[in-house]
Amino acid sequence: MKALILLRAGELSLKDVPLPERKPDEARIRVHLAGICRTDLELYGGYMDFSGILGHEFVGVVEEADEPRWVGKRVVGEINLPCGSCATCLAGLGRHCPNRRVLGMLEKDGVFAEYLTLPLANLHEVPSGVSDRQAVFTEPLAAAWEICEQLHILPTDRVAVFGDGKLGLLVAMVMRSLGVELTVVGCHEHKLDIVRQLGIETVFADRLDRDRRFDVVVEATGRKEGLEGSLAHLRPQGTLVLKSTLAEDYALPVTPLVVNEINITGSRCGPFEPALRSLAEGVIDPEPLISAVFPLSEGIEAFRKASENGVLKVLLELPGD
Amino acid sequence: MKALILLRAGELSLKDVPLPERKPDEARIRVHLAGICRTDLELYGGYMDFSGILGHEFVGVVEEADEPRWVGKRVVGEINLPCGSCATCLAGLGRHCPNRRVLGMLEKDGVFAEYLTLPLANLHEVPSGVSDRQAVFTEPLAAAWEICEQLHILPTDRVAVFGDGKLGLLVAMVMRSLGVELTVVGCHEHKLDIVRQLGIETVFADRLDRDRRFDVVVEATGRKEGLEGSLAHLRPQGTLVLKSTLAEDYALPVTPLVVNEINITGSRCGPFEPALRSLAEGVIDPEPLISAVFPLSEGIEAFRKASENGVLKVLLELPGD
């Protein structure tokens, strides 16, 4: 099969490789659509020292599995493969298993290929009303819903999302559904437009009133300036959600956190069920985030496109049958 | 009256000064006992650029007030003097008022003197069963109770307190009352002894099992190594309470906070009511933390003593009548 392989940092290659071997607890899935995520670009840059087939956002169809009820099902899949037997797993924190493998990131080939394998325990069937172009957003949308799994955000809260990238906009869509007083702070007219059309207030970062304070700020810029701005616009005893890892090292100053009694919550992967429900029920429609769709055969060009400034989601499409 | 005055960083002086002028909403209070806090030592070192009468922990008796019901009452007092009219105050966050003055720290003379003045709104009457030597701990004990005001700590949580200083031990006494599985991590045999005698598990920082993980860690060392250790011993999705400002600058690394979905809560001043109740009901007895008591006339020597390694609370006693 064709697959987009990261040989080493900075070296991507489209290759013919054998079909992945399926273990008894796994499904073999034919990929329909796959999404390029910022993490993929970082892996390309050397993050986590990964080599292998890239990609972790996908929607596809199960072609082979020991449990017959899965065969033929359209699925999305969780990306963490926990060991299932360590103390962390037994405490119900499998997504944080210290021995976990991670799809397309850590000791497990990813989804930028015609086929992938994944444990049945990781699969979620996609409801029929959800299109492939929506379902491929399930993983990042689950990461957005994770905020609500971690925090009780009040419908009366003033919430700001810093960042108008893919994740920031998905977080904004989730926050919009909570009834909160929501502001998205960004830098790109055409990106802010997407949420402005949903009735959400948007503001350019350099035009945000200095004195404006929020109860909750979600930092989704992944940049030092975004993190500094997020902290500057939190009220005392407010909550900062760290939704992005930072490319640069950053010294989070400790004393103001204590003096202003700030709460911080780091937030990563999330639950697939609410993500799929919000897609199925039409609460959230991520399709406007799609900037371009490439065939897998043009995967390297797709990667180049995804790394351009101003581009949102780039998808890889696999040939249908 | 006699008062211990910080002239500038590093320069303390015992002086005769006029009685403080009392405003209509204030009480004039004759000090019985005052406590030297780590913050006082930091102010002495130049923190906040304060000059004036030092000190914010006290117990005393109201000698003069416009409301007669306060006169003769034994009181302790909250240290933040909010403006009462800004948006932060109106939101009920007076302790975080951006225009606040702070007793013995910021534009308000403190308590290392024969008399102080404080708004009646800041006063709390001390229940009769609570001794002066207990009541003088109300302010730092309130700061320990603040953790429970901010977080829902479960009785089944594994909680570690890092730091066996005054604040760490008070936090340990509060945590002990919550039914949690509690460990105090410290460096001083005789300090750890105080909480060990209360049945609390203690361990030397360098002997803490590397693999040990806690649901909640309270960092009360105020040192970089303590903060690093606190983070290293948190479980994924665990909560770190920052109870101390750090003397040094420290780069709190952002990426592990996101990857391990860590929660951080900065914690400062707290509610006096539960502190007084826990003293009155005998839930907490801070007296074993007293290392030495000096008359105010030996205030400079008391300060020297308080800054010695291994010393816990040093009190200043005012002459009775």
C-alpha cells in the first residue's frame, strides 16, 4: 500500500509498504480521509523523534476484525494505545499510561496510508448522519471537549479563546454551545470570520482592551505571546486552560500565579463520544475549517500546504473503491 | 509608642513614633502578640519595596472604635484593605482589589508596634477558648484553609505537602482534618516531628520513592527544588497547589503540564472564619510551631532569630497592662 512515511526529522517520503499486520484485538481499517494536524508538522520538525507512517486523525471503514460486528463499520479511533495493566491504566487514566504507544507519534504507525490497524477498544462508530469530512475532525474536536470534562465552565462565565488556528476555532465552537459570554482573540481575518459567522464575538489580539478580564481563558496559540496575553487578561482566581504545547521554552512566572490565585489546567486528548454526538446533532459543524483536500499521492505537497501561514485544515483523501 | 520600622531594605529600627491616627471606620487595637512571617523576612530583603512598620500577624484588643460593640473585644484582622468600589471588589474579590493596601506590606503600617489601626470590616473576634498564642496564627492558618476554599479535596485523595516550614506544617494540619492519605515531605527532623506526633506520615525529600505519585501536592517550600519535586510526584491529571511564592525565578515548563493534563492552583490569603473555628474546636493547635517569644524591645534580635535555618515561628510580645 501507499503510505506517507517520516524517515527522520525533515524527511518525508511517499512509499509502497506492506499492509500492516493485524493483531487479534485489532481491526484493519481502510482509510477514507485523514487530517494533517499541527502535531504532524511538529513531528516532521523532530518532535518526539518519531519515524514511521505519520498521521492520527482519520475516518475509515473496518475491513477486517475478529469481532464480526465491527466489519463494514465506518469508524474513527482514539490515538492512545495504553498497556492496560499498569497502575495508571487501572486507575482509569489509560490516556496517560506511561507505557502507551500513540498512533502516528510513538511506536505505532499512523493513518497517512491506505490502511491502518488499531485496537477495537479504540474505535468509535460514526453515526450515519455525520459526513466523512466532519468525522475526520472527531479527534481534535474531542480534545476541545476535554476542557469541559476537566472543568465546570459556568454558562455565565466570560470565556476567551486565544488563537484562531484549527484547535482554537474548534474550542470556540464547543464553548459557543455552553451559553457563555465568548470572545475569540486572533490574528487572521479569514479565520476569525468562520466563528464570527456563528455569532461569536471576535477581536484582533492587538485591539483587545487592556483592561478586559475573563473568568476563563483558553490558550490555543501555542506561542509565548499568546500565553502572556492569556494570563494578562485573566481575572484574579480565574482559570487558564493550556490547550497547546509551546514550541518555544517559556518561563511561566510563579509569583503572579500565587498572588492572583490563578488556576491552570493542562488539557490534551479528550472523549470521542461527546464529539461524535455534537457532530451528529448538528451542534458543531467543522467543515468550514477545511482549507484543502489532496490525494494521498500528493501527500508531500499537502504537507507543504498545511505548513503555510493562514491555512487551516488540510485533508488527505484516499482513493475510494 | 514603640514600633519596629523598616526604613529601607536591610535596615530595621526600633523607634518611638506617634500613635497611629484612627479613621472613622477603623479600630485602634492594642497588640498582645505578633508573629514574624517569611514574608516579613522577604520585605526586609526588599520585596515590594515597603518601608514603614512591619508585621501583619497579630492578636490584640480593640481600645477605640466608633462602634461601641467592638471596644474591649479581643480580635485578629484580615490584612487586605480593598477599595470597596472597583469592579474586582464589587465582584466579591476584595482580597484581590487592584487598589488594595496591605497591612505591613503596602501603604499601610503593620503590627510590630504597641498599637495598630484597621477597618472594623477586617476584624474577627477571637473565641474565648482560643489563647493568644493560638490566635496569633489565625492569618497563616486562614491561608492554609484557602486551599479548601479553592479546591474540592476528596477524603480519598493521596495528598503530599512539600515543605516543613511554618506554612507547610499548618497546611498539613488542615489536610489532616480532611481524612486524606497525607504525607509531609521535608528536610528537618525536628519540624517533621511536629506533624509526625499528630499521626501524619513524614518523609525526607531525598528518601521519597521516585515512583510515588499523589493526587494533590501542595508546594510550600518556596524553592525551585520543591516545585520540581512537587511536579515530579503528581499523577497525570493531578493538582499542584502553589502555596508559596518563589524566591528565585523559575521556568515552569509548559509542555509537561499539557501532556500530563496537570492542574495548578495559586493560593494566597484565606478565610478567617474556618481558621478561628478550627482553633476554637481544637481541630488544630499551632502552638508547637512556636520557636521563641521576644519582647518588642528585642525586635531586631527576634528578626535575626526568625531568619535562622531550622527556626519556626518567632513571636513578638507586647507588654501587658
